[in-house]
Amino acid sequence: ERERLSRLKNTPAVTLDGHRIELLANIEQPDDAVAALKAGAVGVGLFRTEFLFMGRDGKLPDEEEQYQAYRRAVDGMQGLPVTIRSVDVGADKPLDRGAGRSADDYLNPALGLRAIRWSLADPAMFLVQLRAVLRAAAHGPINLLIPMLAHASEIRQTLSLIDKAREQLDARAQVYGPVRLGAMIEVPAAALTIPLFLRHFDFLSIGTNDLIQYTLAIDRADEAVAHLYDPVHPAVLHLLASCITQARDAGKGVSVCGEMAGDISMTRLLLGLGLRSFSMHPSQILAVKQQILRSDTGKLATWAQSVLAAEDPAALMAD
Ligand code: PEP
Ligand code: MG
């Protein structure tokens, strides 16, 4: 079976009715680009940069170190786009003590200072990362993705810091490149205000791991409630369908980069909901491609509507 799958590496991911599907890789280190290319990914859909920040006893990577890491990922992908997500520490990805702020310091880390909230709480630190990303963009196509946005004020502050990072690089006469800007949709508040995000961003990436957690009030890491963590809960499906439809209607790119995108039991449903871009662990890419090659999006769209309307969508998933 593995061997059969590996033969799909150079087969384009096209459905039976001729729709080309974008299959992207999630990576955690620059060198993961090798595995991404090997699996036939057409780009990196999520580079989780927090792994450069974790396990260093609180000493954060400086601009040069970050720039080198982002550049290695860009070089590694050989001209294919790399989506670099700004740091998402906190909650299930705590920084070590010593950084001044660690998850243990907070009452409820998943609802506390994580991701963009953490970055905006220390603009000087965020600017270091933004300058490093902009500089790496001189070497290849980069998309800059912002996690956990929920408020218009966070969008405004983020955009203004990106401008400021460019000004700082100009003042140093340092070379940098253009970036496309994306927003993670992973807080229900964001999923319910998609037009705001479409006004300010070039593309959306749906983080289903957190979107499910926050929509259902189920801690994604808590075994005691894991049986209630349901990717096909009608509320989750409703948010997913609505985000995908609105982004597509606006002519903007939308992908899913949570675990759902790499789960072959979800591929047909996501295609039926209109998704055309999936980002996942490199090891899942060929298996998802195999599902895509067997799928007809027209038929799946009709079926997905019945799943969306069902009281118990899970019961229809095998149809
Ligand atoms: C997500 O929330 O679905 C996601 C991709 O981000 P992370 O798992 O890193 O929180
Ligand atoms: Mg997330």
C-alpha cells in the first residue's frame, strides 16, 4: 500500500470532475521542507515557528537566527510558497519558564495570552520576527499567517506593526521582499465575522484544531473530554462551510491546516463543502491525494449539504 501511494507523488491532485486541489505541508522546522517536497507538496501551508522559540530556557531567537531559519525553509522549498505563521506559544505550546511568561502563570492558558495576543503584548519582540520574515521573503515567495485573531483592533495593530517593520528595514537599507498576508480562522468570533478578515487579508487558513476546541468548549488536550471533541459537530460544520463559501465568493484563497485536513475520513466532506486547499503533515499527503483522485466534487457537494443539515452528521459520514 505504501509503495502504491508513493507512485502518486508526481500525479497531480485532480478530482474525477477535473478540479485541481492544492496539497500543502505543515512543518515545524526548516529542514522539514525535505519531507514536504518528497511527499509532493506544492508548498508549505503552515510553518509553526513556535518550535524555534520553545525548549531554549526562555532565550528567544534573535532576528538573524530567525531570518536564517525562514530562509532555509524558503530555499528548501525551491521556489514553492512557504506560509510562515507568526509565533503561537501559550496554551498547549508553553514556552519554558525563564521567558518571563509561561502557560503556568495563567489561570486558563487556552483562553489567555497565546499566539497573536502574546506577540502584540510585546511589540519589540514581534517586530524582530516580522523583520526576519520580510527579509527571508527576498529569497522566495512567503505568505505571512497570523494565528488566533478575533478582534478588529488586533488586525489593525498587526498591520501597523508590519508597516513599522518595513520602515525599520528601510531605515537600515536592508533588503526585504513582498509577503501575502493571511489570517488563521480558529476562534469562533473570527469565523462569525469573515467579511472583516476578507477586507484586510489576502487569504484565510482555517485552524480546525482550535476552532473545534473553542466552538465546543472542549480542551483539545484533555483526555477526559476527548470523546466530545467532534470535528463533525453541526456547529463546527456550519462554521467551516460558511468560511469556505464566503472566501471563495470573495475570490480569496482558503485552506484548512488543522488535523482535519490530513484525515482521510474527512477529505470527501471538505471537498463537498468547497475546500480546494489542504495543509497537513507531509506523511498524510499521498493518502489524501488518493481520496481526491477518487472524488467527484459535484456529487460530494450534494451529499455535503445533507451532512450539514443532519442532526447526527457522523451517521452519514460512511455514505
Ligand atoms: C489549528 O488550530 O488547527 C492549527 C493548525 O494550529 P495549531 O494546531 O498549531 O494550534
Ligand atoms: Mg491553532
